[in-house]
Amino acid sequence: MLKIKSCKKIHYGELAEGCKECILGRKSVLFITGKCHYQCFYCPISDDKRMVDIVKINEKIIHDPDENTGFEEIVREIKLCNSWGVGITGGDPLLVVERTSRYIRSLKKEFGKKFHTHLYTSLQCVTSERLNEVVRAGLDEIRFHVPIEDKTFWSRLELAKDNILKRGVEIPAIPGTKSLLKELLDYIKSLGFISFVNINELEFSDVSDNQLTDKGFYVKDQLSYAIENSEDLARWAVDYGRSIDLPVHFCSASFKDDIQLRNRLLLRAENIRKPYDDLDDDGLLVRGEIRLNSVGLAEEFSLKEVFDTLKEYYEIPDEMIFLDDDRILIAGFILEEIFRDLQDHKEDFLFSDYIEASIIKEYPTDDHLLIEKHPL
């Protein structure tokens, strides 16, 4: 039984539609390019995507993003996740505005007008022409990243004044910038057309950790990548938003993993799980796995021979075992049972010393990210 995890959000005012769908795990992430004019010191984008024109939908790389086959892959992933919309991010989507607009238009055609699209962009990339193009394509919601320590581009928010789409600002809570944040919130309030402000808890990443450490930032505890004092600043921003009647929402680091990602994984897992898979409470696939060890590979044992022998001898139903490229996937309870028998009768199964059997947990994503492995 699928159990979507709920949470209590810290915010003042109504949440943006994109946030509501995100909480439910109903939003797919469309990374549309790694190109960006601005290199923020806290940017979490990994080296394989940073400044690279790459397209991903959730964890899946799209190899021909500007061809029909690429769009078909995106549609398939969205359907597997039962998503009600996409968050278009990067890099900066407005740097590839033709591709971005084409995707928005095509997604609306494929899934209908109610399919929700929101987009993240930095003010450095904002022009009236680019805004008008994505609005004409059918974009529902835009979220501006405002460089809080550089007021040069703040006025570009006013370019969105006459657009009919939902407009918001989304920034990280950078400790030590309280006075600048107050000034920004006051400015946003004075504009009168910004619907919401999202404040994200600042986090370390493999890419940003050195720059953040150099600036004197540290993790708030041993169980988190979140930065000390970022949450306090974000909570202050919510309270200040309340005092000036400006909707402000705090999105914590733990929410992204415990709620947002978990719910999306659960939805996808329900669609892709095989009869040999179990699901844990976090939406991870629990399955048995058999691989040839290094000795077996050197001896050129055939994985297919192992597969055929196990399937026939133990009369394993077709749906409970599968020969993958470099491994055998099998129901965990079956593997535990037959592995004991294999060890007890090695003379009958010459390959038994050359296989590695484990119960594993994997993300139900296109990259099959391994989370846990318990050798038998």
C-alpha cells in the first residue's frame, strides 16, 4: 500500500502550486542545461553538469534532447513517476530559451493544460524577450534567483510586472546576510506583484564544500549537510514576511530528502517494481542479486549458465528471476533459501564458489543507485 509521507511546513501565506505538488512527490525535475552566466559559491551542481549543455529528467540522462526520441524519454519518465508537473531548472533555462519553450509547449500538449510547469532562473539571464517567450509557451510559474549580495540586478524583477504567470523569488538563507535579506524582502513587498518567496536551507555539496568552508560555514550537526545558522535565518524570514504580509516559505534540507524525494521514489517504485522486488518504507527496491566474482570472471564462467541452472534446478518461476546485463536479479527470499543449499552441495554446483550473492537496496530510478548491500 503506497503511503505518501506528509509534513508540516514552515511558511506564511499560501504555498506556490509547484511546492504543493513537490510535497506530494508529484513533480519531476527537468534539468534542461548546465549553462549559467553566474557561478554562485554555494551552487550544488556536480562537475558532470556544471556549465555543460546536458538534459536530465530526474535521474535519467537524455542523450538526444533536441530530437523527438529525447522528448519521448522525458514523457516516459514523467509517466513512470505519476507526476503532475515539472520543475525546469539548470544551469539557467533561459540560456536555452528555445529548447525550454519547446519543452513547455510539448508537455502541455502531451499532458494537458493542467500539467503544471515552473521554472528557475537567475536575474542575470532575464530579459523581456525571454520572459515573453516562455509565457507564450504556457509556463505557469517562474522563480527568480536573486543574488542577495549584489543589488545590480534586483530591478530586473520589474521586467516580470506585466506577465500573467505566477511570480516568485527563491534564494538560499546565507548566514550573516540578515540585513540584506530584510532589504530584499522589503523591496519585493514594494513591487506588489511577487506572489511568494521561498527560502532554502543552505547545504554543503561535493562541489561547494571548499568555498563554503573558506567563508567560515560549517555543518549544523553530524547527521546533516545543512549549514549552521541557515535554518535560523530562514525561520526569521518567515516571521518577517508575516509582519509585512509577504508570503514566505522555508524549505529545509531534511524536507528535500525525507519528503520530496521519498514520495517521488515511492510513486516511481510502484510503477516499475517487478514481482521479484519488495519495497521498503522509503520507496527503495529490495531484491536479491547474484554476480560473478573476479575469479569467476577470470575463469569465464557464464552468468547465463548460472541463471539457467538455478532456474531449472530450483524451478524458479519466470517472473521471480531475471538475467540482467551483468547480474541476476531474484526475489530475496528465494535467494536466501537456495544460497544455503548451494553452499551445502558445492560438489553439485561447480560455480558456487565463484558467485557473490547479496540482498540489496536500490533507488527505483533510471541509474539504479545502490544504497545498501548485504552479502549472504
